Amino acid sequence: MASRRVKRIPLKETIAERYLDISIVLKYTISIILSVLVLMSSENMMLFWVNILELVIIFLISNVVIVKYNVFGNFLNAILIFLFNIEQGIYVFGGTYLSSVMLSNIDSLAALSGKIWVYSIGAIGIIAISLLPIKKLEIPKRYTSIALLLLFINEISLISGMPIENRTSPYFNFYNLYQEKLENYRIAKQIASLPDVTKEFFKPEVADVIEKSTTINDKPNIILIFTEGLSQGIIDHKQNIMPKIKKVQQESINFTNYYNHTFATYRGLIGQLYSGYQFDNYDSNNLISIESILKNEGYSTTFINSEPSNKTFTKYLNSLGFDNISTLEDGRKGLSDTVSDKQMYQLLLDEAQDKFEKKKPFFISMYTFGTHISMDSVDKKFGDGKNATLNKYYDLDYQFGEFFNKFVNSSVSDNTILVFTTDHGTYVDDSYQDVFESRSHGSLDQVPFFIYSKKVKPAVVDVNGRNSLNLAPTILDFIDISSPNYFLGSSLFSEAAASDFEYVFNSENDYLITKDNRIEFLKDDEKEEIVKQIEKYFAANQQVPEGR
């Protein structure tokens, strides 16, 4: 009987095939694991299935291409898997897919240095996984075409079934970003083409709603503290992380149910000082601010810079119109070469004492950086010190408490009002979710705003959903200083809002309303008019009003 000849496969080919088998399994398994992590973070099963559908689509498209073009097929697969996984990674750490806000703050990456090693390892891992090679699998072409068609139909169906404000997936998000880019381009062209619209926002005065206390002198000194990303819920948290700030809040005129009107820092600071919205992070505002009004009233105006090594932020501060930008030139102890919260509060004391001795009313503002996303405290720790999120808020509270004790026991406080607030609500990332209750809207929340004076009795003012557009007019009303202005907000001492702006949150192309202390998306008919007016304000703050 004739013997059969057995075709032997070379050992090298066998090893290579096994390597490719392992490579494919590992590559897609990691993507599935990331999708599971997104599910755990979002608790959105529909989003999970959309993610899996997109992964299968990537697999099938890659296989179709690699059958004919091996090198290009591997390259295409690497790109598709990288984009898919990077979106998943951003969601796991940031609580959302890549957003316009993230892209607009890309030059502030140093602010993430508290977790830079985690992010770096994650990014390197995603790149390495994306570069793993794949091989062709024998799948009949007609089956692939039918499968792709059905998968696309299913994905579109699932995404369409999501609430309109939550319609997303890794690749659908890229489409959304592209649409937002086109929309921003349209708005920019419209802003540039509009005639002078500043008159539409002009107000002849700051309404005098509350009578200035007779115990407060004319033109009292003002200290305005902006804290990085602080929601009221953190001050009120059951672990009592911030007892000192909470105590002072209770001894002050405290505005409750008060929300941030924008996000993030670049928009939040200028937006409150000018009582307006901002189209681009780095746009200047040519209208009137609280600092310009106070300067005209004879105040010296100073802003203390916590990020002097951040040239972009320093340039931004210089555009705000303060007489002086001060900082700590040497010996900065904060992460990313920033001024630590402890150092900032000492600078504030020194600056206030120096200005007080010059016998001229002063307005000093500052922005503390230590509670920024990813940061840990460089000074005081909470409990065993193992939780960076708790540490940074506890340290802020401690440093504020030390400052406040020295402040109230100094002669500076006799004729100085202290205002405490934040640039925006605390952003919901993975670290936030590990400690605090998650929120539906990660950029919008109730935030603190209180005014302390040792000469004024404590009070609670429930503003029922009004927002931080009202900061500047409220402070000016409290000290009885009025001036022509272009403020979108009004005094919170008034029971009624002057306009719907006082309830509207805007960041990039997101619009939400906080009226009656409920966070909701604007209805289409409301949104159309509000968006039209806000875009007109974007143009106005780039124009120079006639006669100025």
C-alpha cells in the first residue's frame, strides 16, 4: 500500500501563526475589557452594546482590507483600534469621551501632572496594543458584507434609541466633535460679520437692590477668592472634609442653590468678572468688568497668579485689566511648578496687609490651583493620606482656615469684605466618582458663593438655580457701587432674575438650564432664542463700544 506524503509546515511558520493568533485575541480582548470598564463607569448597557458593535465592525473592515493588502490592513486596524481604545480610556478616567472642552484646554496638560504616570502608562499601553499585528481570517465576502450592513443598522438603531443628549459612542463622538468644529467655525464667522451690538447689552447702572449696611464703610476693601473646581456638595460631604470653610460659610451671607454658568477655568474666571459668556478660552473681553468699575472708583486692583510658569494662563490674566498681577517668583511648592494653596493664602495675607497700609481701597482677587483634577496635597493630608482627592480638598480647607484666623484678627478685616467662590463646579472624573456621588452633568453643579464681613450678620439667600453670571453685580450691589455696564447677570439680592441668562449654562456648544434648582436641557424653542442672544454677546465682547 502506497504511503501518504504529509505536508510539513515549517516550524517558523507555525510559531508565527500562533503568535498572530495570540496577538489578535489579546488585541480585541483589551478593547472588550475597556468597554466593560466604560460600562462600569457609565452604567449604560446600551452604550456597552454599541461599543461591542463598533469593535466587530472594526474587525470585519480590517479583515476585508487585509485579505488583499496585508501591510495597509494592519496599519488601518492599528489606527481604528487606537482611536477606539483612546476614547474608551478617556471615558474611564474622565467620565466622558473626548470633548471640545478637553481639546480647548490641551495646552494645559501640565495641570494633569498629579496622575501623569497613570495617564502615560495608559497611553503607552494603548499604543502598544494598537500596534499588535493581525492576520486574515477566511470569511466569505458575501457574509462579511451582510454582517457589516446589519451591524451598521443595529448601531444606528441603538444610538437613535439613546436620549438625544446622551447619544454617543467612540466613533459617533468623533462625528459629534467634527460637527461642533463646523458649528464653531460658523459662529466665528458670524461674530466677525456682526455690526456693533454692544448697545443691546448696555445697562446704565448696577441696580441698587439691597441697602448697604451702615456698619460697612464707603468703598470697603474687597478680597475675592476663586477656588479651582469646587462644588458645594464637597463642602457638605458627610466625611466633613472642609469644616473650616463650612463654618465661615455659615457665618456669612451665603447664596444657596447657586450654579456655575460655564466651564472651565478660562471661561469661568473672566465670565464672572465681566458677567458674561466666552466663545473661546483666550478671547479678551472689551466690555466692562468689576475690576474696571472698582478702578474707576479709586481702588487698586490686583490678581495673584498661582500658575506663573504657565505662560498662556499668565497672558490670559494680563488681559483682564488688573493694575497688577503678583505671584511667588521663587520657591514654589505646588505640583507642576505652581504656587501651593498654603503659599497662595500667605501671599494673599501679605498683599492685603501691604495694600491696607497704603490707605487706598483695594480689590484683590486670586485663583488657587491645588484642587485641580489629578492633584494631591503637597501639605496637609486627610486621615491616612492615601486618597489624593480627599487630601487636596482637606488641605484647601486647612489653608483657608489658617488664613481666615489671621485675617479676622488683623486690622485689615475691619474694613474688608471677603468673598469666596470657585471658577466652576468640580469635574466628574474617575477619582471624583471613587469618593463622591456621581452626577449626570459632570461640568455643572451647585457651587459656593458667600460674602463675609465681621460687621454684617449671617444670612441665607436661596437663589433657586441662578448662576455665577450674578457674582459681579451682587458684590457691587452689596457695597453700593454702581456704574454703566454690560453685565448679563444681576444682583442676587433681587428675588427675581433680570433675564433667562441667569439660569443658562453654556460651555462650548452645550446649553443647560438650572431654573427652579433643576438641571435640564433647554427646549428647542427656548434654545434657539438663547443661543442667538449668547452668540450676539460673543460678538459684543469683542467690539469696542462707541464712545469708549
